[in-house]
Amino acid sequence: MIQNYNITLVDSLDKQVSHEVRGNIAFKGVVRGTARLVFTGKDMGKIKNGDILVSPMTRPEFLPAMKRAGAFLTDEGGITCHAAIVARELKKPCIIGTKTATQIIKDGDMIEVDAETGIVKIIK
């Protein structure tokens, strides 16, 4: 027998979507722009001036796209990784080591990279 106790059951997987990503600051600054996911060299053409390059990890062949990007965001890496070194050279905001940026952020999302606090917010 089921009794009504004014309880609402909620699926624990339902709508648990994060609207921010946190990581380590490689170079400070704050930039808003369109997220562009880059996994291979073939994806570099998606990056337009001011877009935010979001990648598991950058590699030397990404440099042309990194020059056009307004900021970089990576899943992996430490303070001496490729993205961090290039960010300091180009003086562009960069957050590294987020672990989940490429899973949470979608291509075309409007995002704010706050490399003063290490937080990336999805604005939409």
C-alpha cells in the first residue's frame, strides 16, 4: 500500500548541469567570447579573432589558432605546459587543468574566462 506523504521524487541525474568550470591560472585576465572546441589540427579553422580556444591540451601546431584566440582553456596541464607558456608569451588569459572543460562547455557557448579567479562561466 502506497500512502501520500506529499513527497516529490526527483531523479538524481536530472538537470545536474554545471554552469561553471574551475582551473589553475596560467596568465591573468578576463575575456568574454564564443567557445570553440579544438581537439585536432583540423579544428583550428573554427577559431576566429577573439574566440575562446577550449581543448584537452594544446600542441605546437595549434599556435596559429592560439594567436587569433582571446583566451585559452584546457582540461590538462600545469604551469609549464604548452598552453601556459604560449599564454604568457602572447599575454592572453589562460586557465589550465580544469579536468572537465571540454565535457561541460559546448562549441558555440558564450563564456567568460576569469583568469583572475580561475573560474569560467557559461553565459549562453
